Amino acid sequence: MSEPRHQDDPHDPQDPRDPREDAYGGPATLVTDGAELSVTVELRGHFQPIDGRYRWYGRLAADPEVTRLLGGRRASVTLRTPQGRARAEAADPDPWGRYRVTGTGTPPFRTAGTRPPGM
């Protein structure tokens, strides 16, 4: 008889998280056009074997100050978390006022080493 899985086991078929993805959720600083703003983010990332690059993406929590700063448009930004910093693209907001952010390369959060050796 097998042992029951832990509630947070990322390999549990009932758990929607992809065990190949790295993630970060929490406080960050959004920097653009010389302005800095404290934000809350939910970010994920994974190694893309097709092109050999690390892709990361996520959302900024809805915040009227983010909307004021970005003005409902795309913008090049830098995201800083307690774990790192990275350049990203902030896209148009969704209907709930959350901006999507995407980046390629080293993300602003620690990864679980999902990249192949030497990458």
C-alpha cells in the first residue's frame, strides 16, 4: 500500500501546479520611467526547450497607482523582488485592472533549477 501524498505535493495529480514551473508570489517594486512603486505580484516561469530560453510571466495585483503610472498601455519595466531583479514588459491591463508582465532570461525570483545543466 502506498503512502498518502502530502497536501502540497506538486506531483499530486489533483494539484493544478505544474512541477516544472518555478513561482513567486508577494511584494515587489515596479520601476519605470524613473518612478518606483511597491506592488504585489504573482509570477511563474519555466525553461522553454524549443528555443533554449527561460520564460517567466505573471500579473501585477490591481492597484490604482499602477494604472496611474502605466496609463493603460504597454511599458518596459524592471521588477525587483527580495530575490532578484529583471527587465520585463508590462502589457495592457485585463478587465480587473491587473497588468500582465513577461520576461525572458533570469527572472526576479529564485528558481528550482528547472533549466538543463549549463544554461
